[in-house]
Amino acid sequence: MSDTPPTPAGDAWTVKRILDWTIPHLKSHGSESPRLDAEILLAHARGCPRIQLYTNFDQPLTDEQRAVMRDLVKRRAAAEPVAYLVGHREFFGLDFRVTKDVLVPRPDTETLIVEAIEGLKPLAQPRVLDIGTGSGCIAIALAVRCPQAVVTAVDLSEPALAIARENAAKHNVADRIRFLSGDLFAPLPDAEPFDLIASNPPYIASAEIETLQPDVRLHEPRSALDGGPDGLDIIRRLIAEAPRYLVPQGKLLIEISGEQAEAVMQLLTANGSYDGIAVLKDLAKQPRVVRAVRKG
């Protein structure tokens, strides 16, 4: 490994020894989950499941594996997200390919998925719209968990849509997801009806981007983060335009940051088209998703 003393004769770089060195190294470079990061990177370098590390603690790495691990650790120490380094991320029990063209899927967004699944269960063939699909994690998770659903996924980024299509094929739901390129509702036929509209839009205030963790600020696509001066630019448009595309009693689910909850609820109320306005909390008990039901 780099930045370490020469390996003493007979003292091989085993799985355990590399983890013992990497974990404090990543911690000293700002990682908030150094053990998890080290394990994911080492499993990737060895081409094995992470759990297998614990049954092979004393196994030495090949020179090629050490070289791969050395490069991964160097890049992670420079704040490159682990998901981009290994090329995938788990979300709602599914594995998604990710690149720098898409946001890294986060557990917080699973709050939206759980609510959506509950709402879709009673419907025979629900029509679902995912605005700003990115990696496709929302659209694909719903298509997998709700086999009766027909899903449309929209994104402004063609490279993101390419990743989403690849993920849909991987999870065998490509035949039930229509991918469209464009800005929010623009690529849809006017007033096409949906039972559910879901979105994890850009919602970080522009001035706050520079305060984000380096792995987010330096590497994730800014267009998927920056929500304008108060973080609500895209959310305002979603609230204003969604009623034209929701059936009566259709639901709108939008991921937000906690401090935006009150402002978003006020926007929904002022619009006049919604009932059942509520804020849903994530596993950390923080406001994470707003839910609204179209009147009628």
C-alpha cells in the first residue's frame, strides 16, 4: 500500500492487514464510514462479496489486487465517492450501476419508495411517473416491487437516461418503464394521467452547495443538487404542474430537505389543487418526503 513502511520479509499484505491500515487512513482523510468504505473497496479489488473478507482474513492479496486497492484508496482519500469507485450502489435491496452522470442513491429516498408502494397496492394497473429519474432507482424499485405498475421515467440528462435504461434491463423491468428525455413534464403528452408522480428533485440552495461534504460537492452532478436560491425552484414547478397530470385522488410525492417542510406544505396549500398534505419522516426521524393528493 502507498504511504506505508516497506513490508518486512515474510509479513504479507493480508486482507486483515490491509483493512487495519486502510480504515484509520480513510478516517484521517474525512471518511464518515471508514470501515465500510475500506471493506467495499477491498472486496471490489479482490472481486469477492464483502462478507468473504471475514473468512479470508489471513489470505494475502496478489500484486494486481494490491495495485487496484492502492488506487481505490488514493481516490477515496481524495473524496471520490465509493459508489463511483466501484460503479454501483445498493438501494431498496437492489443493485444499481452508478457513474458521475447520476446522483448516488441514498437510503433517505427509500422513505418515498415505501410510501409509494403502499399507495399503489390497491390499484390494478397503476400509472407511475418518476421525474428526474437519474440512475432510475425510484422508477425501477417501484417497477420491481409493484409488478402491476406501468412506469414512465423522465430526465433532462441523456447520459443519466442511458444508465437508467441499463439498470432497468439488469432488473428485468425495461419492458414496463418508458424513458423520456426532457425537462420535467415537457416530454409528456398534455395532461397524460398518472396515479402517482414521484420525484427526488434538486433541492439544495445554490449558496449551500459549497458547504456540502467534498464527496458530494466535488463529484456528484451539480444539476441534480442545485435547486436555486432557496432550493425550491424545481419543487415549485412540480407542485404547479403536477395537477394536470394526476388523476383525481392521485398522489404527488416529493423528496425534500428537513428545513423545507413548512415552505413546501405552504406551496401545496396555496396551490389549491391538493388535499391530504403531509410530511413523512425518514428513519432518522427527519422530514424527508411531502405527500399530497389531488382533489377530486
